[in-house]
Amino acid sequence: MFNAPLFADPSTLAKGALAGLIFGFLLQRGGVTRYRVILGQFLLKDFTVLKIMLAAVVVGAVGIYGMLAMGLLEQTDLHIKPTVLLGNALGGVIFGVGMALLGYCPGTGVGAVADGSMHAIFGLLGMLVGAAALAEMQPWFKQHVLQTGDLGKVTLPSETGLSPWLFIGAIALLSVVGFSLLRRGKPGTEAGAETRTPALP
Amino acid sequence: MNNPLKKPRWSPYLVGSGIGVLSWITFAMMGEALGTSTTMVRAAGALEGAVDTGHVLSNPYFAHYLDGKPVFEWQFALVIGLFLGALVSAMLSGERFKETVPDLWAWRFGKSRAVRYTAAFVGGAVLLFGARLAGGCTSGHGISGGMQLAVSSWVFTATMFVSGIVTAFALFGMKGRSHV
């Protein structure tokens, strides 16, 4: 379409589709394709979202930094997104407002439509408009916002000179302690663990 | 009924670990990291391009992702696969679910579908604008970037959570907590 074929080679597409199938299956089974689970997280009632994200981060990090240490992955195989502190932070703030309003993020929104959420369809349409709007305004942002705190493709270990395992260990430890304290504080109040579908109006 | 495929909810730790292991595979065997929001950029660019290809190619942001590159690449296939995977999971669980206006929303803003759909549309537009300003979303930054210990991703995830919490409490208040 744009000076190139419309489709990548079949093997690339098959790999992407396979990864997506597993990802979508897991997101739906985890309950995060549901509005009430996402809002339950932001209202600090149901911690399913954080549990899934932190488990994915810790397990993923062990594999990635383990494979790097064993030479199965090279530093060039990483996909570090560049740090521009103002852009990352401002984008995060804007994203949080939109996500609390919609009740899904892009991945869970796509899964939510498959899971039976009608309002998520309008969320996805909005995302296309948001993408188009950003594309129009990005040159301005690049000139005025995306210069502040431009550190390049840095990681916590590369910036601090500390071992990645220190960070992985700390994230794992804080997660285990945090979630155990939460469990002790209020047992059985997590909506994400609920198996029944709520009655609809 | 011990078939795990029919259990409607899996432990969040199991699901998260599964996503972590899936990431090992995408990094080591596909040369890719899980992400979704760039696909929205490609989809928006392709839709605009169907009307005016020149406009898309003259935009440096769209051109970066689309010029000389296929629209349907690895991540686009992933997003389509994600839809199908969630659909298969929902069907296997045997749980029928249809939601037009969520309970929490209806309690606070009423049962109007038009109001909810408008809010969802605006929310989607706002969040994707933010995602692309930050360089990723909950999957690309939050999960893939987080596990690589990228500074950008931890800044995004932290600010996103704080902002989401503040917005949710501004919208629904403390009383909203008893409606989720």
C-alpha cells in the first residue's frame, strides 16, 4: 500500500498470530478483558491487573536476563523503548485518564470486544482517531516536548550500573510482600476471583 | 469438571507467568516484543491512506511506521490473533457475557448507551494519544518494557497507574468502590 506489499511474509504473520492467540486467551482467562476488573484496579479494590502485570514482568525478566547471561540472547535482541522523561510521563498521565474512562487498554480492549463488550467497540474506534490525531501533532510534540529528559534507550541497570538481578529480585520481593499483606488485610474481596457473571440491567 | 479450559478464571499469577513465558518465545524465536498500540497507528494510517496515500506518506510519524513497510506485519497479526484467542477462551469457558453499559458506569452516569459509548470513544482516543506520545501502552511499555527494566517503561507505568487511580476516583468517588 505504501511503497511496499500490504502483507508481511506468511511466516512472520503466522508467528504474530500465534503469539496473539495465546496472549488473547490469557488476557480473557485472567479477567482483564472486563471493565469491572480494570476499574476495580484503579479504585484499589481488585488487584488482578497488577498481579498479572508484575508476574509477567518478573517471569519475563528472569527469562530475558537469563538468556542474555547464557548468551542465548544478545543485547541487540532487546526492544528497549527510548526514554524521553517528559514524553513518557506526560503520555502516561494522558493514557491513565483515557484508560480509566474507557475501562480497557488497547490489548484488553481488543480482547473485550471478543469477550462481548459492546462499548469497547467504540473505544477501539476512538483509538484510531487518537492515533490519527497524534500523528498530525507529533512533529510539534517532537520539537517542544520530546526533548526534555532525552536519555536514549536506557535501562535501570544501565543507568545505575547495578545488576539487573537486583532489580528483578526487588520487584519480585515487593510484589510477594505487597500481595500477601493485601490478602491478609481483606480476604475474599477480590472481584477478579469471582466466577459468576454479574447480572446485567 | 476439572478441565482447566472450562474454568472461567485462572489465577492472575498463572496468567501473568504465562505472558512472561510467551515473551521469552517472542524475544528468542520471533525477534519481537509483545505490544499492541503501534497497530492502531498502522490501522489509522491505512484507513487514511485508502483516501489519500500522499497525505499519510507526507506525515513523518505515519511514514516512520508505514513508508516502505507492510501494513499487516507481526504486531498487526498479533492483534488479530489476540481477538481470536480471547474469543476462543470466552467460548471454551462456557460463560455468556454481553455488556453495553457496565454496572459501575450505570450507577454513576445512568443507563444511557449513547453516553457510555461516547465516553468509551473519547477514552479510547485519549489513551491512544497518550500511548503514542509515551512510545507504548500497557503491553509494549507495561509488560514488555517493564521486564526489560527499561527506564521509559517504568516511568510510563508508574504515571499511568497514578493517573488512572486519580481519574477513577474523580469519576466514581469512594462510593464507586462498592460497585465493582
